[in-house]
Amino acid sequence: MLSADSAEVKRRCWEFWPSRPELKSRYLFVCDPDGYDVEIIETRGRDGVGR
């Protein structure tokens, strides 16, 4: 779940950018301390509900 991932990123004090609210897709773009850029994407089922 994206909210749990967001909480973990905040806990670790990593720099991140959430998706823009007007976009249908939900994601976090994270820059971790080792210099890796990671995109965490929330998938949606057929009913449109995030998983």
C-alpha cells in the first residue's frame, strides 16, 4: 500500500516526491541515501481501487 511506503520513506528521512494530485496513477519517486532513484507505483485492480 502506497501510504505505508510513504510513511517508511518519511521515517527514514529520504527525499521523495509524490505523484501530482491531478494524475490518475499514484506513485512515490524516492531518492535514497545510496544515490539510487526509485519509483514506487501503486497498482490498481479492475475496479479502480489501489492495491
